[in-house]
Amino acid sequence: MTDIEIARNTKFKDISLIAKSLKIDNMIELYGKNKAKISLDLLNKKRHSKLILVTAINPTPMGEGKTTVSISLSDALNKLGQKSILALREPSLGPVFGVKGGATGGGYAQIIPMEDINLHFTGDFHAITTANNLLASLIDNHIYHGNKLNIAEVIFKRCLDLNDRQLRVINTGLSNEKNIVPRIDGFDITAASEIMAILCLSKNLDDLKRRLGNIVVGYTISGQEILAKDLKAEGAMTVILKDAIKPNLVQTLEKNPAIIHGGPFANIAHGCNSVIATNMAMSLGDYTITEAGFGADLGAEKFLDIKCRFENIIPDAVVIVATIRSLKYHGGMSKEQIGEENLSFLEKGLPNLYRHIENLRSVYGLNIVVAINKFNTDTEREISFLAHKLAEKKISFAVTTGYLQGSSGSIDLAQKVIEEAQKDKDFNYAYNITDDIKTKIYKVATRIYGAEDVEYSKEALEKIKVLEVNGHCNLPVCIAKTQYSLSDDPKNLLCMEKYKIHVKDVILKGGAEFIVVLTGTIMTMPGLPEIPNAENINIIDNNIEGIF
């Protein structure tokens, strides 16, 4: 059966009963029988659970199954008698209709209702899109009616929750109406919107409003920052987001609780679910299983250096998802051949995995478990070869078959996670918050990516000087980089030669309270592949098909 058929044929438990099992049935707002919003009143409860971060090696274009592993791990912990809560991101419609598909897991390790979660869900993404575009319209309206703030440069973009490369650079204001000022502009995907980052990093509704007001929307001719609160925009934006800020309660196929909230990408944003959802999950169970996007060089780095820094939380253990196909891919094997057995390419790809392990152990001082996510194309020789290599280096690992077996396929992984979570850790950040901006970028580039140095465009250097003059040095950096390589070149998979990270632009996100650093050819509005998954999606006899 396909993922969607498995999900559709699974009898779900009424979500009010899931809430009752967590003793929060008086703190939910029902969105039908199978999903609910959780009241922010739950934030008054202290967090006490152990936090487990699920990350991965650099992926193939199809992804390596972090969400599937996260779900089966949480289900396995519950099967072992531990009270485990999932805290995951919401899917974006861009990948759903693009190449990567949805983000609700797969096979017998899914969260349900998968069609709803992958599509409109409870409307959070739409609210973020609307709040973003309201601010954009208020900016242009202010300019139209006289521009009392003397806005000379607008840096805030509109957004859309779809992959549409045609909108990356556009001409706006071409109606020839009096007072309308034409300019070159562009769209970001909603997952890259600063509003998304703000929602995911806000502690509560008041903090959300404060951060929205601090969005830098543009500059005067003299370089003075214009903020959203100068336009009196933060109140209306907060009203639009008043329900979207509440996390969503759903369940796994095995009827265990999952809190789903927020969805920034990790290659062009910070890649973690909301701090509110994580805090809630940590107040409800013995274990909280959360996930950071793409490889550990992106999602895990930002989770640790941004989210953990803001929230004063530290993972008790980290799961690094590795697949045979990704190791062969990063060993130089083509996408068309990675389903074939080949120990030579597998061995050549091991340095990618070792780099992530070393980063998490030595740079951050964390305890790790490697989850070998087994695919049906993997041979026993390949699995045994990888297991032997990990055992040689005394690296804790477990083979997981959660896709085929649900919780039963991740019992060994769950037991290893429990062991590692009990051990002491010596946590450190990759950089100090007091480091200057270029030092922060250099430390991430050299310590995490393995680069030898950083090169800057003239524009990036000028913008860094402006940020320093305006007193924004003490902010974390959020580096936008390809997910397919440790370098900023998506074609440099092996990373055997020395390389540099190329910074082409920096953008202050004053509300999110970090600095976005654009490297390589990364785009904040992705495009669709030659054959987008949208071609496979249909509805027949009231049943949706083609979502995975």
C-alpha cells in the first residue's frame, strides 16, 4: 500500500482522547475529530522531559527519512513504557507539490491525518503568508500616501507557499498611477519569510507582537532603519496570527501524541519547529523527540546555535540519520545508480557521516546515536559493512526499519537513545554570541562545514559594516546554504579538496533576531523540478491520491 492508503486505512483515536491522555483536554480547541489547537495556557507548565534531536547526514534530493525515524522512535519509546511526545514542523506546500513530497513520515511511521497536515492543515501557513503580505502592502501604501518616514529602500518581500521561480525577481508598481513608485522586487517562499521565523521563535503572544514590530522593512537615504512598528503594523499582524501561534495536536498511526507547529526550511531559514511547541512537549512527557531540517550542518547547527541559545535548552542526545543511498551519493555515485550494491562508493561517502558525528561530539559536546534507516534497496552486505565501520570507531548505532514495521522497527534505536540520554554532556556553541559577525560566520564555516576560509562579496562586506554601526553584532547567524553538500556548492559532494564559503549577501532579521547569511547560489524562492509531484496528485471518488 502507498503511504496515503496506509494512513487512510488506519483508524484514528478521537483527538480529544489523545488530549485527555496528556491531561490537557481542557486546553484544546477542536478542529474536527482528528486535530486540535493547544491553548497557550499550557506554557505555564514547567518542562521536565529529556530532549532528543533527530538530524542527518547531507541528504539526497529525496531526503533520508528523518521524520519517519522521529515518528517510529517516539512510538518505540512509548512501546517501551516511556511517555514520549513528538514535536515536529508543519509541511510546506512547496515540497508537497515539488520533488520532496510531504513531511508526515512514511509507511507505518506516520502522523495523521496526513492529507490535512500536508495540505492546508489548520491554516497556519496561510496566516503567516497573509501577515507577511499585509506588512508588504502597508509599506507600499505608506510610500503612496506621501512617505513621511522617507523610505528610500524597501527590503521586505512578499511571500507565497509554493515553489515559483518566476517570482524570484519581479517588477512591481507598473500601473502608472500617481504616487506609485515602480521598483524591482521579489517573493520568498513562506517557509523563508521572517514571519515564519518569528512565529517559531516567539515565547508567547506578547513576544510575537514585540518581534513583529521589530522587523526591519527598509532604510532611509541616510541608512536609518525603518521598522514595522513605525508603520503601526504589529497589532494587525498579531491579530492575523493569534490562532497560528497555538501549536497543533495530532497523533501517530500508533495513536501516540504529536505536536506539529511551524515550518521554516533549514537551507534558507533556521529549520526548527516552534519553541512554544517544544516547550509544551517537554512539559508533557518523559521524552520529547524533535527534528531539525536537512543535514546536521544546517538544521542541527541552527537548532543548537539559535534555538537552544534563545531558549536555554540542550538536547540530551542526538540521533544522526544515515542511509546507504546517501553515503553512496556522497561517495560520488550517481542518483540513477545509488540503488545498486557498491561498497566502494559507500566507503567513499563515510567521511560525510564522520564529519557530522565529529561536529556534534567535539564541537557541541553532545551524545549521539547513528540511526541506519534501512531502505528496501539496501543489501545485507552494505548494512553489515556500515555497521562494522561504526563499531570500529565505537560509535553507537542501530538499524531502524520504522517505515516497514513502525515502532517495532525502532526498538533497538530507542534503547540506544535512552542509554545515551542518561550520559553526561559538555555542551558548547559553535561560536560565542559576543563574536563579531565575520568571526561567527568563519567559525561555522570552518568548524562545522570544514571550509578553509570565507570569501565575501563587496555588497556583503558593506552590509556587515552597516549592521555593526547599527549595533547588531550580538545576534546569531543563520547561514543559507545548499543542503546537498558540506560546502556551498551542491555539486561538490565529496568535499575532498580545500574549499571556501562564498558569502554574497547578509540580511538583518530584526524581529527573528538573527542575521541571514546568503552563500553560493542559494535561493529563498525554490523552483519546481522538471516533473513536479503536482502532476501525480489527484482526487478520485473523494479520495486524494499522489501525496507522499
